[in-house]
Amino acid sequence: MRRRVLFAVLAVFALAVSAACAGGPERFPIVVGDRVGFADRDGKVVVNPQFDEVGRFSEGLARVELDDKVGFVDEDGKYVINPQFDEAGDFAEGIAWFELGDRVGFVDKSGKIVINPQFEEAGPFRDGLAAVEMGDLWGFVRKDGKLAINPQFQRAGDFEDGVAPVRVGDKWGFVKKNGEFAIAPQFDEAGRFVDGRARVRFGDAWGYADTGGRLVINPQFDRAGDFADGLAPVRVGDSWGYVDKDGRYAVNPQFQDAGPFVKGLARVRSAKKWGYVDRKGQFVVKPQFASATDFAEGLAAVEGAEDRWGFIDEKGAFVIAPQFDFAEPFANGLARVKLARKWGYVGKDGKLVYTPTK
């Protein structure tokens, strides 16, 4: 099996970050013994633990594995597609890729195979196209199964903002949906487009390109992150700062590490401690934590005194006192936490809504 997408039981709780289906009820994975099921945001078990492994809910369905076969269930745990595949991806634009034997095809949400298994590998549909591999070369297929761009690339990524990263030989470029190059292959490495900018590397230096094919920020950084909230973290030498979409420094390099901006705040490390700065680089929460996560839903998980994790608000005040062995960001009103080597979920009021198990 070329592409492992289901999550091991021991790591299944990581799915809580994206467990909710847009427009539908939230579902959070739970483990009892060696079986996996789902609970709702009140901690009520809504899908009894019965699966070997589970994936996240996407477009109302979640991948589940039972006896080495993969199928899909709805939010009530009812099979929509019985376990029959060797592997499968999440649903995207109403279609999911699946693997049978050594070939990959696509299935819709009713379980109908819409593109017969014929590819060696495949990615999800984005902007109406999916990257597929045939005979060691990658191209793109439409939802009707017809090739939109013939296989010709050594590697291909997903379409975003009308372009997709592709590799020709050992150089990366970006292709349009009509198969023409938006940016000719020239980069040693290329990231995805985020907020109209993509990270690109020339030799050891990183810069940024736009969807029009222009190199808008010349390669000059030792490391570079994706744009978020209009700013991107970049490293020069040993110090991190932030640049805007035109390449101007919004925050001069000065930190030991830096994360993305989330609603005006970014976590940064200074003097071996983590704190949070605003878009001008001023500390809103002074460096004091051994570890910290990005803000999510107004709270951030931080490691405080005596290796205990809790949650702070955007002013740095503890809303949930440090008490957990580990904690992850909030998603859909709940955060998964580890207590006495067991995992559970906590609400924003600090109360456990699902008692830690395994």
C-alpha cells in the first residue's frame, strides 16, 4: 500500500482538530480498549467504539477501517460505503480516491465508482482536478475520468488558486488548469499557494512567487513559512522575523523561532521561552512558557510550571489552570488533553466533557 492515510489507534485523537463536518454535528474520536468510535461535543458516545482505525469527517463522512478494509460512515456511525477498499482518502468535492490491489480510482458519496481503478497514485480533487500517476509520470484528471493534463511530470501537487506545483526533471514550477505553465520549472523546491503567495527555493535561499508567475520576493531567506494573516515567518541566519506580501519586514528578525499569525497574534521563542507578539512585534504575552501552540478559538495551550499544560486567553491570563500532561488546541469548542497517561476532552470552562481513557 503506497499511501497510508488512516491513523493508528494510538494517534487517533489528533483527528479532533478537524473532526467536525461543516454544517453537521461535531464528532470527536474516542478509544476504548483497542476499538475506536466517536463522541459528540457533550461527551456522549454517538458511535460505539468498533473500528480498528478512523479518519476525520469530511463532507459528512469519515473513513473507517475494520479487518484491514476501508469504508465510510456517516455521523451516526451507519455505513454509507461498506469496508471494501485497501486504502481511501477523504471526500473532497464529493469524490474520494480509493485503492484496490495496486490501482487507484475514485468513488462518490453514494458508493458508486465514478473513475475505475487505473492509476498508480492519486490526490484529492481540488478546483475540479485531481493529480494522478500513470507509468511513473503525473498528470491531472477531471471528474468524468478524462485526462485534463496528460501525464508528463515527475511529481504534481494539488490545484489552489488556479495553479498546481509540478516537477519537471529536478525543477519545480506551477501549471495552469489548461496545462500551460504559469511559472516555468526553475525552483529547487516549491510550496503551495497560500494567500496568493507560494514559498520557492533557489539553492539555499527562499523567496516567494505569486500566481501570475512573478517572483515577488527575491530569494534571500534561510527558511520561510507560509503566509497567514498577511504575514509570513522568515529566518535570516539564526533569527526569525516576519515579512509582508511585498517582502518588507513587518517585524525584524530577532526571535529564536516563530509561528504563523492567527488573528493578530503569533507565538515566538525568545531566550528559550515562548510568548506571543502582535503584528508590530511587540510582546502581548511575555516569553514564559516552555512550549506553546497557536491560538485557536481565542485560547492557546501552553506548558507552564512543573511541566503542566493549561490554556491562556489573548492577554496571557490562564483560563484553564495548568494541570494536564499535554494539551492540544481547541477545535469546535473542545480540546483534547492528556491526564495520567490517558486522553480525554475538555471544554472552554475547564470541565472534562469526556473522561480520559487509554
